[in-house]
Amino acid sequence: MLFMVSHDLKTPLNVILGVAEALQDTLRAQADLKDRDEVAEGLDTIVAMGGDMARLIDGLLSSARIESGKERLEFTEVTDLAGILGTITGVFQREARRRRIDLRLRLAAPLPTVHWDICRIQYHVLNNILSNALKYTPDGGTVELRAQGDQERVVIEIADNGPGIPREERAKVFHRFERLGVQAERAYQSSGLGLYNANLLARQHGGAIRIGDGLDGRGVTFSVELPVVAEAAAGD
């Protein structure tokens, strides 16, 4: 039922976003339009909120597929994990530079060859955590992506010096739709699905995601710990 409802919601939402974006294009061409700023602000709000809804629906769909066992992982051999982590960091460098955030990549060489569903680890786990780290780190702050590994496991850490999450609240960020305390909610607002799905995928790989203290005693560090060979968890 959750899958069906989430899927059905995407069609009208895509129409709303399509119309709003078309109106934005029209507005940009009408420099002398009366009440232009007010209309532009309204359209920006529609697009922003529609985007949030689209991400929430995608999260619901992913949750439903993972929990039902329909999200089949595709494990492949990855020989250049360092290169992939470099690519991930590069994708977010523009946003980091715009906000004067020092986004660092620190790898302990050499990283081992791994057997993962690298697409899902990249897009649903690492991108999700790194995006959150940049979102909640103040302008001028620091975010680090670190990785080290041996013949049995790899640990990928994303650390920041943002507002952080109180220790007693940290486990809740992995629960679907869990409401955080007021202090944590102000520092770390989310849909309640991104990290939930990331943790599900890490567990399907036979690993886990843990939260620790961040840089310089501030912020948080998300540690993604995965076995080098995740085949044993493929049917989980």
C-alpha cells in the first residue's frame, strides 16, 4: 500500500513542478511584469517545497522496496574506491566553495578492492550523508571525508564542525519519521527517510552506520563501516 500510494503521488507532483518551472521561465522573460517579485517568490516556494516532496516520495519508495526485498542489490568488484570517493567529493566542491566550507578528502592508501553495490552506496549512503554535512555546517566551516581499510572492512567517515546532534538523540536519526528533541531538530532537520534508507543499505551490505563526535569537539562524524566483500549479505 505504501509503495502504491507513494508511486501515485509522483504523477500530480511532477505536473505541479513542471508547470511551476515553466512559469518561472516565463517570468524571467517578462521583466516589466507587475508584482514580479511577489510572483517570483511564490514560484520559488512552490518549486522548493515540491522538490522536498519529491525527495520524500522517493525515500518512501526506496524504503518500501528495501523492506519488501524488492530492492535487489547488484554487487560488483570495485578496484578504484579512492577514485570514486574523489568523484563524490568533487561533486560537492562547488557548493562548498560557494559557502566557503573547507571540504577535505583524506584517504589512507591503499584502499582495498571491495565487492559492493557501489551505485547505492554512493548515491543513497555517502551522497546523503555528505549533503547533510554541508547543509548543516555553517559558512566558513569544515567537512572531511576520510576513508581507511584493511583486508576485512572499510570505514568511510564524514565529519563536520556544525551544530552537532546531542548524544542522547543520535540513534533516532536512523529511525523512520522519528521526532527529535527541540535542540536536535533545530540543528538537524530531515524527512526521516534519508538516513533510515542509508542505514538499511549499509546493513544489507553486512555493515552499519555509527555516529560520533565531529571535528574539534563540535559537529558529528558519520562512520560507514562495510565488509570488503558484501556477498554474504546479498540475500538479507
